[in-house]
Amino acid sequence: MKLSRFFDDLMAVYQAEIEDLKSDSEGKNVLKARLREKAQQLPLLLPMMDSNPEMLAPAFHQAFIFMNPLALEGVISKEAHQLPAWSALTKSVRLEPWAEALAKLVLKEEGGDRFLVIAAALEYLLRGHRGAQTAAPQSEQDEDDEDGGDDDYDGDDGNVGRYGRDDGDDGDDRDLDEAGADWLVEQGFDRKE
């Protein structure tokens, strides 16, 4: 199965949201506390369910038990308007007991059904049940096929970045640090020496 453009785009934002929740300004791991806060804030965040599901989905981080991962493979290949109903996944995906009350709250809202499917799919991808993080979205792979791309090239030129992806860099992360520092100065912060 191929990863849809919808989930490819959403997954990048969801991963960033989870990473952002992991540590505080002192570098301490505060993920559990922040996830509890997200769960408590869920009723206030419900209006964002359709427009920014990645902002609510962390409330369901580690909330899903995947009984049949193949069912999720079908979901992550679909665009937003093609997603199945949550009830179609209930035999394949179960909720942890602590998340059932949150799910009931979400399902009462319009779009709650769709949101739970999205949250489950994001968790499925985040947990690495498939190699989707490195797979190109379906439309990009189709374009590559049309262009007559080199099918023998495995994409590994030895320049692997922090997250196991080719970052196109020669290993010199100093340029990125300098660019970040320059940007912060432009925003009005003092340069850190």
C-alpha cells in the first residue's frame, strides 16, 4: 500500500507536535504530563477537529491497540474524503480503557467519527507499523513512474540525516545552526555565542 498525500502531509505535522510535547525548555521529558493536559483540554479543542486534527490527536497518543494492522494499511492509502467510518475499524482497532471516555466525547461531535480514524492512522504510522515514513506519497510515486525514473537507484547516497532520511547535506550541520541563529536575530533575539 502507498501512503496518501493527505497522511503524508498530516504525519509530518503530527510527528512535530509529539516531538514538541516531549520536552520542556530545560530538556526534561514531560510528555506524559503534557499528554494529560491535552486530554483535559480536548473539549476546548473540539472545534479544531476538522481543520487541525493533529492538534487533538496527541490526546489519543498510545490510545490504540491494532488488532489487524492490514486494515490500517488500507486507511493510510486514502485521501481525507475517502476515509471509512470509525465503526468499520472497531474490529481492527481497539481503544485503551483510559481513552474510551475521550472517544465518546469526540464521537458526539460532528466529524468525530472521521477524526478517530485519522488519529488511529497517525498513531499507526508514528509507531512504525510500516515503512511509510520513508515511502513517497502515492501521487509522487506515480509521477516518478511517468518520468521514467531510475528504478535501480535505492536513494542512499550516504548522506543520512537525523531521522534516517537523506538530508542532502554533506554532514556539516554548522550551516543549519548558523541559518537558525540568523533567523532568530531577524526575529529580534540576541545572537547566542
